[in-house]
Amino acid sequence: MKILVVDDVQEYLDSLSRVLASEYQVVKATNLKEAKGKMDHTIKLALVDIRLSEEDMANRDGILFLGWLKENYPKVPVVVMSAYRDFDAATDALNLGAKRFLKKPINLRELKDTINDLAT
């Protein structure tokens, strides 16, 4: 299964990708534009950070990407994640159709269980 992982923190993105690469094909993106450019019909799940700019505390590009995905790839399940206690953003993500919200740091067993649940 091919998964798109979107996170602006390169170290976190690389770490998640390494863990997931043992079981899944991983495509990585660090921002909204790159994520849109890498999305295609072969991707079966998206794991998206809500805030795609650590410098901008109001950034919610992950929510924008989720909305774009739901318009263009409505069958692709989306799992959103965040290290911040932004309950409004989490609520918005779930209302827009995200299947799950995971708090960083991600519990890897929970992440893999979530992916496997959504892939069936």
C-alpha cells in the first residue's frame, strides 16, 4: 500500500517514513504545494500534519490539504496529526472528513493499527 506522509519537520518526516517503509510504500512531502503535486490515484492513505510551518503558529495548511483531498480524492482516508493542543484544528479536521487524529509524538503501534484499520 502506498501512503503519503506530509510534515514540515524533515527529521520527523524521515523518521516516520523509515518506520513505515518496512510495511508500506511511502511518499513524502513537506508542504501544501508539494503534497498536492505528489498526490495521485495510487496513494491509498494520507498522514498529514495540521501545521506545515513551525514558524507560523496560525498555519493550518494540513487542514487546507485535507479539504483539497476530500474534493479531489474523496475515497482516500486521511489521518491528521499534531504536536500542538489546537482542539479547534483537530475538530475542523474531523469535521472535514479526517478518519483519525493522532497526537505527536506518535505511538507507532497505534499508527500502524490505524493504518491497517483504514486500509481494510
